[in-house]
Amino acid sequence: MFPRIITQVISWRTVFTLSVIALVLQLVNQVLTWQIELRIERMKEEVEEKRTTSQHKVSHSKKKDFYLGQKFSDDHASILSRIARLSVLDSSGEFRVASNVVQGKLMEKEGEQEEEEEVKDRSTVKLEEVTLVTQCSLSKLHYIPQLTKVWQGPVSVAVFVLSNEVPASVQAFLQLQKCFSAVRENVTFSLVFPLNSPTSPHVVPTAGTVPCHLILGSEDQNSYNFHGIQYPNNLLRNTAIKVVRSQFMLVLDVDMQPNENLHHAFLNYAKHNDLYKKATTEHKMVWVVPSYEVKEEMDVPRNKESLLELLESGDARPFYQEMCWKCQKYTDYTAWEKATVVDSSKVRPLYEVLWRDPWEPFYIAPTDIPHYDERFRQYGFNRISQVCELHVSGYGFQVLDSAFVVHTGFKTANTFHSTKDSEQERNRILFRQFKADLKDKYPESSRRCY
């Protein structure tokens, strides 16, 4: 009898302690949200003051057509308010995530259609489409217009900013929509920003002062400098993936471009091979898109024939050939390049490749594949860890003909930031732990990451 009473007392104390902890965590989250709301309200006041001043100047400008007007400011204020109310903490508790900050018209139409059809759970509805998924910092947004123009389909991009850059980022999204019809139609923007961060050194123009042609400027040389905050690339990828409405996606780095017809070609391939139906079953397959890099002064090749010409002249080469050839070589570039082009407007599987360490290809995949491990930040092992998990969880890798992606500029040692090696070594240690975790996550799998 006495031991039972002790057990009940201990159980009651445990429940009470857990309840107190839950209450404290809830209060902390409310305080943090309140602080962010206050910060954004102050930023909104500053933006409104600058907008009023700039509007007076713009009214006397001969280039008024280049600028955004009153509607921009109204949208800007409402979006900032929504970010303050609806952004959530990530799993680490270090970042706020704001999804669907600015939506493309394509996604808005899809949402309206679903409401008309009285869909009960929109998150379970996947469209027969393929979405390009990417992520970047504020200084790399100038890549988006060209990427969107080439892809010609839905794009989901997650953007990392410092806390005080949130209003400027919303301004940039809206201006990109204003200036580029493909962005306005197809691109959905999400935001990730740290709870606490130093003031950004970037000089961000006020609303209504930047001509459209200046948006496509050069990249900030300090784009890797986030003042001690590690760039959360995998959190960004997952953020962009979670808003995707299509059954398939292509996850790319923002400074890479797919070949011109890839979006439509894969849509046709998926339709003719019933991939939309297979994607809802246990058909575990991803489709590898070979990756290349071309010299900066060269135009990005539009199809396989023009890419082969650049390879012949030495103006193109496989991606990472100099920096990490073993990370890409298992794609078997020789076999892909020798394969006869049947129809460059179509794609087809050429051969299947068994994953081997440390292969990290780019590929089109179902949107329900395992997400990226968000413990990986900065440089090193952030993509290979996810490819490794695909392999362990049972996915196969088919290489597509006539499909490829291109990075402008050859990757060399001097093109990387100074802390690359230390970041890679830190993530190498984490990768060992990640591989051990996979054994527990997939106990029935005979596959390993080696």
C-alpha cells in the first residue's frame, strides 16, 4: 500500500513538472512572437516614412513606369503584418519560418479551384506538375528572373534574411513580381530569419526607388557573411518544399539553370508513363539530371546538342570536376554524352545507377521523399546526406537523357568563401552521426551509406 502511494505522488509530481515546463515554453514563445511583432511594426513605420519621401521624388521622375506605386505599399504592410502573426519557430528554436509570404498567381488560382471543389484537406492534394525548388539569401535574388524564365513552370523559393531585412525582402519580392511576368505568375516566396541577429550592412533601397533593369545586378561579394549566423540551407530547402503543391519537384541551387525544355519534357514523360499514379504507390524512383558548369563568358546551352559542342571546345565540363569529381562521377557522364539524341525536346531514362558514397546528383523526385536534415548548415554534406537517405530508404536512381542543369562559371578553389574547409570538416563529423541514425530509422534496410 505504502509503495503505491509513493508511486502516485511521484507520478503526480512528474505530471505537474511537465505541465509547468509546457507553460513556460508557451510563455517564452509568446514573448518572442511579441518582440518580433514590435520589431516589424517599427520597421513598417520606417518603411512608410521612407516611402512617403520617395513617392514625392518619384512623382517628378521621367521614368515613373519603372517604379512601384501605392498598391505596393499597401501589400507590403499587410504582408509584414501576416509574417508577424503567422511565422513559426523551426525545430531548433533559432529561426522563424514564414511560408507563402508572396504567392504567384498560379498558386492563387490553384487555391481558388480547390475551394470551389470543396477539398477537405488541401495538404493531401497533389497536382500533376513538377515544381522547381530553390533557396538563397537576399543578395542572390537577382538569379530568380532568369531561372523562372527558363523553367516556365511553378517555382518555390525560400529566402534567408537577417531579422531587420524582412521588410526589404518583402519589398524585393513584390518588385520582382512587378517587373517580371514569369515571377508574378509562377514564383512563391517564403522567408526564414533568425530570432536575434545583428543589423545587416546591406544598403536596401526604399520602396519605389529601384528601376527594374537594376534588379539583375551583380551579386554582393559579402553574400556568405551572416555575422556569425550559420546559413541554414537544409531548413530553407524544407521550407520551400513544404509549400509545393505538385507531385514532383526538382531541387536546385539558385545559381544553376535547367535546360530550356526540361519542365515540359518531364511533364510529358510523367503523363505518358503514368508516373502521377505511381507516385502515390510504393514506386520509389528519382530521375537524375546530369550537372555541368560552363565558362562565365559563354551562353547557357539550351539543349544537349549545344552542350556537347561546348564540351568539345573545352568551354564546359561536368559539375565539380575540379573540386570534387567523386561527388559527381557516378552519374557516368561518358555514357550520357555518348548516347544518341533521339529527340532533344523529350526526356527518357538511359540507365540506372546504384548510389555510392559520396555521390550527390541533382534529380527530379516525388515531393514526399525524405526531407533534408536541418542539422546541416553552411558548406558540406547538406545535399549528400539527403541523397544517402534516399538510397537507404529504397529509392533507385535513373539518369535522364536530354536533361541537364548548368552552373555558370567553373568551380575552382578561389570561388569559395574562406571558411569552407572548416565548415566541411564540422559537417563531416555530423555526417558520421547521421549515418548511424539512419540504421535506427530504417532497421529493415540492408543498404548503407558507404
